[in-house]
Amino acid sequence: MCIRDSSKVKHVAAAYFPVDFNVNAYKLTKSLIDLSVQKYGAKLLLNHEVKSFVFAKDTNICIGVLTNSGFIPADDVVISSGNGSKPLLDKLGRKIPMIAVKGYSLAIKRPAERPATIHNIYDEGCNVFVTSLGDEYRVSGCAEVAGLDYTFSDDRKKWLLDNTTKLVGNIDRTNVKFWVGHRPLSADSVPVIGAIPGVSRVWINSAHGAKGLGQCLGSGKLIKEIVLGEKTSLDKEDYSFSRFLFI
């Protein structure tokens, strides 16, 4: 983390966290999918849109989901779809206070003379993160409540590039990849993990905001413990859906 005098745009101090490290989100996700398929026999069904939840007759016990490709039976259903969790909850008549927080990112070639680092660089003054992944800098910043808007204005591109230059020095601006992402953020910035009130055998693991990558493994363990009725590693009430029942 860098602390700077914003009036002079000069870095005056930095905090070093020796246990900090970087993770390639794509490689981690792919590894988890491969492990699930190869070791545990999971099936990855693409282009299956959930139309409705199916319940046993005259009960609130879910027995599967109806998709655009037909009925899929299930012992338990876990909603873990980021911003897509809200429309799925709507099908159950349930709501949580969660918004899509828009962030901006870029990837740019890291100059060969600059060594890669396993640590992130964060400027508190402009709220920009710089990460070294392979031969690239990955840079992200900003937080806008703009719905699921995917536009990336020229002003935002310039802002992100200018702040990247301030943190890592001159960069080649001729070959830059830009994209936006939307963080599913709950009202209290704490993920929602556990049972969904009023229905049985439907669970949720969502609303992690910008911390999904860092919290994914722990969240997966917690929802597994809850679904199987095991002793939980964390106090499940801290993450429960029921904390929002007043809404």
C-alpha cells in the first residue's frame, strides 16, 4: 500500500505485507473445475438457463431446477452466481440487498527491465491496484454504482493509465487490453452464505464484493459444512441470509 501527498502526487511512505501474494483467477478457477470433474465426477453444464425451481408437491422442498434444456434433479441446489444470484432469488420470491459495483481493469506489457513482484502495489490516494502476472501488469481501480453497464469511457481509460504510470513508471500505451467487471456487493460487505428462509434444500453462497477470489475457498468449505449439517469452521450466523429479513 502506498501513501502519498495528493497535492504533489509524491509517494511519501509505503506499507509492506510479507505474506501478500498474487493469484491468477483464471488458472485457479480452471484448476478447481478440472479437479471437480476429474476427481469428484462433477459435470459442467454450459448454456443452461434456470427457468424455475421445482418443489415436491405441496411442500417447500426443492427437488431440482427447470432449465431451457429440461429438468435437472438435485438433492440440494446452491445459488452461487455472483450478480446473477439476484434474478435467481427473485424466482423464489426472496431478496437480499446486493448491488453490482462496477470496476475498471487493464492489462499491459511489463517492461523486461522491471522485475515481477508477487506483491500488489496499492495507492490509497487514487484507489488503484497494480499486480504482476506473468509478463503483464494487471491494473484495477474505481468503484461505481452503475448497474450492469459494460461501457469503458476514454476518460476512465486515461485515468487508469495515468495512475498506472504514477505507480510503475512509463509504460507502452499502444497495446493495452481494457475490460470492466461487476462486484456483487452486499449491504454490509459480508457475503451471504447458508440457507434461504422459507425454502428447503436451496442454499446461497454469493455477494462477496471484490473479495471473491480471496474468500472463495473458505466460502466453499463453509457452504459444504452447512449443507451437510457438519460443525462449521466459522460462525454461520455471521453470514446468514436471515440477517436481512427485516428488508
